[in-house]
Amino acid sequence: MKKHSLTDLWENLSAFSNPVPSDVAGTMQALGIEVLREVSGEDSTEFLARCPAHLALTGKADRRPSFSVNSRTGLFHCFSCGYSGPFVQLVEDGLGYARVEAFQWIARRGVYRTCSDEEQNPQKDPDEPRITEAALALFVPPPPRALETRGLTAEACSDFGVLWSPTSKHWILPIRNPMTGELWGWQEKGKRFFRNYPQGIFKSRTLFGDLTWRGTTALLLESPLDAVRAHALGIDGAFASFGAHVSEAQMRLLKDRCTTLVLALDNDTAGLASRDRLYARWRPRGLAMKFLSYSGISAKDLGDMSDEAARSAYAHAHYPWRRRRT
């Protein structure tokens, strides 16, 4: 029988559970996050604070308490910049630890518990209807005019399961379990509008794209529709993270699927800061990473580029040390 070291046991434990401190507010204080207000609910408390990642992601400090941490699930979320994830990720980002180190740090602070997936996924609440494929019957394939506006094709939308709401005139972007493909919910997106269903869905544990794909080079974008656009242009292995913040779980999924990752996050303060953070954190872990080339291009993201410019930006993706002058 194979013997497992203590390190192996910690790795396995940290990989398959989400440690929640018994004293969430006290642990936040230990991370340098001041709790400004508490909002009590039926079975949990929300601790409100200023977002610790706001400056890095947006270039501006969070002057209002836009950030909250749930005492029961340990989930944190910034309603302004979108920074979100499980409590262990807050420790990882705040202290620069790997997942197992962050898990051990929480454990060393005293009593903690692990929060199951069922507790963290609102759609699994027994009082809520289970999300099934039948729920998508309300939607239809995107109409030609909508496809033309975004530079998409019907084939690309079909490949990624993208649908259209005929009532709200919004895009419907499925959110699925990365291991089984089970439907968790969806993101509804329109002009200056987006909504996740069910509310609070834990999308930072998955990616948008073809979750069965494996290959050499993957492409990571923020917007699901930009991933569909890349696929329509013939760019293989396109995924989206649903925003500028890319979680540890999402990066693990990408590392399992490719040997080289092209980072194509938005060409703005939040996107560039997230790109640089991901490179610094994951390049030492053996994942080769390139940056999408925005040289000579004023567009904020791949979705705003012409077909020719988008293909060129991808073809000229470069390693940071080979950055070309603009």
C-alpha cells in the first residue's frame, strides 16, 4: 500500500474542501481587512468592509464598503469590482500563499470548519428548484442581427451553448460544472446589463467555453461572448473567466487543459493588473504564459477588434520578456 506523507494529506484536504474560520471577522482583521459593518440574516452574518483587491483591479481605492464576507459559507464578493471567491482564496491573495499554505494558515488560527459544495451553491438549496437543461427551453438561438452586432456565428454559439432571451433581448451564457457538464445556471447579458441566475452562483469554480477541450495553447478572456468570438475566428481553446478576477480554481482548470496560456484579459487597468498577477503567480508553477498583443490597437478587448486585428493580436501574442515597443 502506498504511504502518504503529511504534505500529501494537506494537499488532498485543501484541494477538496473550503475552510471557513469559526471567527470570520477576527480572521479578516488578521488579514488587515477592517470590518466596518455587520448585517445579520436568518442563518448567517455578512461582514462589510472595503475591498482589499480594489486598488489592484481598478486603480482606485474602495472608498465605500463594497466588499462582504459571509460568516456561514466564507464566500466573499465585491459588488463594485467583482472580486470574489472562497475564504481560502482571500488568504492566498492577501498573504501570497499557495492553496495548501493558506489552508494551513486558517487551521493554525484555531477551530475552523470546511464548507461543502452544497453549502456554497445556492441552486442546491432544498427549498430552491433544481436547475436542469429543461430550464433552457425558454430561450432560442441568437437571431442574425444580434450575431452580426457581436461578430459571432450561429455555429460558434451552438458549439458553446449560447442562447438568446426573446423577451429581454439578452444573451444567455450557460454556467456548467467543469467536471460533469451539469448545468449550474447561466449569465444573462445585455447592453450595460448582466445578471447571474441563480443569484450568487459560484461561477469562479468553472470556466466558460468547451470544457471537454484539451490542447497545447489555450486563450483566456474576461467575457464569454469574446470567447465565442475567438472561436468564430478559428482560434482554438478559447475560455472566459466571467470577469477580470481569475480564481485559483479557474487557473487549475486551465493548467490541466494546456501547456501554454495566452492571457487576453481586457486592455484596461483591472485587466492588466490581473494579467500581471496571474503571470507572477502561475509562471513559476510550470505554466508557459503569453500576453495578447495590444500593440497598435486601441480596442479594450478582443470583442472590440476587427477580425483582422483580432487574429493579428493572437498571432503576435508574446512572452513578457519579448514585449515589443508600441
